[in-house]
Amino acid sequence: MYSDFPGKYQDWAATDPLDLFQAQVIKNESNPKAHICKHLHQEARGCRYLVLWLDCDREGENICFEVIESTGFNINDVYRARFSSVTEKDVLNALDNLVRPNRDEAMAVDARQEIDLKVGVAFTRFQTSFFQGKYGNLDARVISYGPCQTPTLGFCVQRYLQINTFKPEKFWSLQPYIIQSGYEILLEWQRSKLFDINVAMMFQKLVADDGIVEVTNISEKPETKGRPVGLNTVNLLKVASSALGFGPQMAMQLAERLYTQGFISYPRTESTAYPPSFDFRSALSAQRNNPTWGNYVEGLLASGYQKPRSGTDVGDHPPITPMKSASEDMLGNDAWKLYQYICQYFIGTVSPDCKYIRKKVEFQVGGESFHCTGQHVITKGFTAIMPWLAINDKSLPSFEEGQKIKLSKVELYEGSTTPPDFLTESELISLMEKNGIGTDASIPVHINNICERNYVQVQAGRKLSPTTLGITLVRGYQSIDPDLCLPDIRSFIEQQITLIAKGQVDHHRVVQHVIEQFKQKFCYFVKKIEAMDALFEAQFSALVDSGRIMSKCGKCLRYMKYISVQPSRLYCGTCEEVYDLPQKGTIKLYKELTCPLDNFELLICSMPGPEGKSFPLCPYCYSNPPFEGIDTLINSAKTTTSSKTGKGAGMPCNLCPHPTCPNSLVSQGVCACPECSGTLVLDPVSAPKWRLCCNMCNCLVFLAQGAHRISTTKERCPECDSSILEVDFNKKTTPLADGSTLHRGCILCDVLLHSLVEMKYGRGFKSSRGRGRGGRTQRYRGRGRGNAKMMDPKMSFRDF
């Protein structure tokens, strides 16, 4: 389920974004065609109790109550299983300790969803409409705002501004060298560096004039590098990005897959402390036969493992732990890398500490103090299994206190301070955690969003470089209301949501207070938008200066410009109007034909791929559907004819119910789609591989291949009410017995045409034989006109 506004608020043009702050919020099925709610309701019939086995976090708790609502169970007959892994032991333990669902945690999720929806959609709709109506090279489908997303972007831009405003400063440092036991040793200056060359040169002269280095102190101290605490989600994401090369989104997907397959415990946890009852021996024993680290684990079990260091227990789940052994062949390369790290980390938490001796020798020459250090590892401990954290031995020759050594040389090193680098994903995750932006579950989503919105780009080393659009947006927020891109408000919201989850504050009061706060900020933002617009004007080109000439406007009869950068659209400079277009596929002029409703020249959109569908469209009708009640059809077809991201789909000709237009659904529609409630429509430019394409889904029906021409007629089949097709076969390959080329018939009932039909449906099929999911191929079998009785009842033409 997902939160959304009712249908009357879906039209961007008809809805004032300000109204969204007080609009009703409803929940819709994420995939209505799957009928999950209906299925759950049917399965629940005759059952006395309901036991919920869902993810044990707030989002899982929220889904619990969605399931309860779908099944209609009384809350008193509902139980909740709490578990951290899907091993037999944990499952049986959860079954023996069932609890009640936690409504407070579910309400906390509802609160966050409502706030994010209302605030995000209101700001996004306003600024998208405002800026895309003025500038042509924004290269972004929507100019989105999010209470979490925008502060996340703010961190990246703040670092960028620090880099740009950084002024390098020269510094100087003394580097004296001595030779001891045949080794040349560089001594470290206690002052480190100076920013005045004259003072630095003075110290250099004092040291050089003295020329004798005296050993003033020798110390040896045992040091310990402690084993790590338990692994939580944030630390896993940081390492996945910095060391494994996985973005946060991919890392979580891999972790969730490992969890559902039973290889690791629940991967969403904020805790770094294990509960006192945790069975470390069982978890270790599961790894004793692993070919990679099994011998090390055997040694731990034999000599005795250590309990992990005390971490933080926030009361959700234990740290991420391997639950059973696996190999790279079982998991695949990427999942294995993540699993290997989780295993080595866990084994490291129960290994001994790393112990070493640190030696420091202090010197004095010319009144200045210097030193050198060395170290020697005594016990590798956990670094044996986590070698990337190992301490390297550094030997020093022997010295005696009071010993005097001749100075070999003294150099004056000149350097410059350097600016910080772009934020890495790992650093950004740390900042988000520190400032309370997002949760362990949502942090990857927010980072992925600013990348997909073209606000930042991921460079080598997983560094995040803000784009011109991202920088301009943040600078615009800073010029109007800095709170909009600072983490403070979101941090406060997350604190309140946590209190809701604990049952300490009222859900409705928190939502009402936050929404009212953002409503006032929105009004001020709209009032002061000129300040942000001035920044956009300096960075981006006006629509009138963008794009290339494409087609004629139906209002002024002048040529409009096609702007191909995201979001692709048409712009009429005379009327100063913008018209939406599909965001996928190639747009071309369609035979200079015009729409009978508005006189706009038609375009043809060809979707990518060798078997991508094509359909004509009128720019004006696509942006402003002229028929009442067409919105339902448009929303159903939005996956295949999507327009501006965020504004929903438009109305192409294959959805238009105009009764006489030769390109409308009424004229080009043939029969009902066997896969959905849509209609199979003749693809007008598919020759010589003629095909019908569903106007709702991705179903394709290939017709007589190699035909010279195929067209629809106004006649209907008396058996099934489908449109009669006229097929003009090639003279050399005509299947007609008398050698003629022209044939009329229904593809469902006509024996000849029916035998020449081949249906493909689903996404991603690669050949006519169909491989894998969505790659099935089906041939209709011609058995005479009466065969229409055997077809799916949906296979009749739908009139409007």
C-alpha cells in the first residue's frame, strides 16, 4: 500500500498546491492488478486467528494493520510474531512468544508518510510547473522537494561551496634527517607547520647551526586496538559504499535478499549491542566448515571466543549477523562480497583485541623538539580476520637516552593547504545519521533520489558531485528560507515520530502541527520565488532559446520547438505555451496530419527496442485531454504512455474516443487485449512487421508478416464485434489460393488471418520462442469462424 491523494487532486493544472496541505490522504494498493487485498480477504475466510509474520520494524508494523484491515479480523484475534532471522530456531521461538501488533509504531509510519506526501508534492508541483514553464535545459523530469531529500542534497552542496570558496594557504615545515644504524630517519616536528616563511626559515637556521641532535626521551607503551562493536545498517551501508563499491540502494537490496534466503539476520537495525541471551557459539559454529574462514572459526571455538564490546541497544533488532554458511557460487559475486564482509565483521567482534607495543623516541636540536615513532604487533587478534584494519609493524633502530647524533640534513618543506573533496556516500550517510535525516531503511532511498533527480552525480570513489540544477536549487532555498534545506526541521520531525512510536504524543497533533508549519513556509516560498528564479535565469536557457523546430501549433499556426532534454516537451514561443510529451521513445512529425479537434499537427512516438510500440498523438490533447471520464483510462495506461514525471500520463491517439478521427481508438482499435482491460490498436508505422499494440499494457500481437498494407475498416465482425481488417498481401508471398492479394477478415474469427497471428506479451522477451518470465509466445489456432466462442470473453471490441 502507498499513501496518495484522491483522484480529484491528481490533475496538476486544476489543483492549487496550497490545497494539498489540507487534502485527504488515502491508501492505494501498490499493484492493483495483483489483487493482493482481495486475495488476503479470501484466504482469511473461515480462519479463527491471524498471526502476522512481517518485518519487525515500524514499516512492518504498519503493514500489519494494512493486512488486518484487508482480512477484516478483530484485533483481539490477531497476533504478531517477532523475529530477527528466518532460521528454524528463531521462527519457533517467535511462535512460542507471540505478541500483539503495535498500533503506535504503525501510526508513526502513517504520520511520516502523510507529512512527506503533502509537503513534498506541494513544493514539487509548484516549482516544477514554475521552472519547467520557463527554462528548457534543466535536464530533470521533475524539480522535486522532499523534507528528507532536500537536506540530503544540502549536505552535498554545502561541501561543494566549501570547495569553491576555499583559498589555499602556503605553509612550511622543518624536516631534519639523521642516520642511525645505517638507516636514514625523518624526524617529525612538534610544531608540525608554520604559515610564516620568515619564522620557518629562522627555525631552520637555528637547527642547522646547532647540528647535533640529542635523544631526550625513549618510551614504550602497550596499546590495544579494540575489536568492533556489532554491525548495524548505517555502518554496513558506509562500508558497502567506501570499500565494496555498492551504492546504498544496491547494498540494501543485496542485504534484504541475503536475509530472505536465511543467510543473515534482519538487515535493518540501529543497534550495535547484542542482547545478553544471544547464542554466539551457534552463530560461530554455523561458519566452522566455511572454506574461507572455517579454520579461523575452529581456532576461536577451541581457544574461546570473546563477547563483543558494549555497543548501543535501541531496542529494535540485534546487530547484523550471519546465520548460515555460504559460498560465492551459491550467492553470486555482488551478494558474496557483502556476505563475506558481514561474516568477517561478526567473527571479528568475537575475536581478541589487537595488541601492540608503541615506541616513541623524542629529540631536541636548536631548541626545537622532534620525535619518531614505531610499533610492533604482539597479538593480531581480530585484525587476522579483518586485515583491512591491521596495524603494520614499523621498526626503529635502537637509541639511548642522552645519545647525541649528528644532523644529516635539514630541509624546509613548502606545501599548501588543500580543499576538502566532494562528499562520499559514506560521509553523507554519517552526516544524515548524525543530523537525524531519514532512518536506516530510508537513507538509501533519499540518496538514490537525489541521484535520479539529476541533483548530484556519482563520481569515481562513490563521490557525490552536485549538478548545476542541484546547486541552484539549494542556493535558491537558502536565499528564501534556509530552513527548507537544513536538517534541523527534519530532525525535529523524526524526534516527534519516535515519540509517536513510543505512544508518548498524539499522532494527529504532531501531523497537524508540522503540516501547518510547512504550509506557512510554502506560502512564503511562493511569494518570494523571484529570488530563486533569478538564480535559475543566470544558469539555464529560456524556453524560447532551446530546442529545435518540430510541428505547427494549432492556435497560432506557427512552428513549435521540440525540447529533447528531460522532460521532453514542445514549446510555442508565440503563444508561450508548453505541451507535455511521452518521456520515453523517439518523437517525430507524423505525415503532417492534424488533429480534427484543435488543428495541432500530430506526432508519432516510437518506443525504444526492436519491438517497441509506436503511437500517434496530438500535443494539445496529450497535455489537455478533451473528453470527460478519460482520466481513468489514462492512469491505467500511464506505464506505457507516461508524460512528465509527476504529472501523470497524457492522452495519445490510441486512447482517444473521437468517433471520426482516422487515428483515434475508435478508428484504429481492433479487439480487446487478452491480458488486461485495454484494446489492441493497429501500430500505424510497424510495416513490414505489422502488429497490434495494447493501449494499456505491453501486449503485442504480430499480424501477417510481409504484408504490403494492413488497415482497419468501419466494418465489425458479426461474431465477436472486432474490427474487420483489410490486408494487402505481397504478390510473391500471398497465402490466398487464387493468387489474389486483397483479403478482409477478423483476426479472431477468420481462419486465414487467425492462423497468421502470433501474440507476445510481457516485458523483456528476447525471441519468438520466449525465454523466462514475460517471454511467453502463443499462436492462435485457426479453426473456423465459430472459434470466437472459445476465446476469452474479454476479446470483444470496446466501444466508447
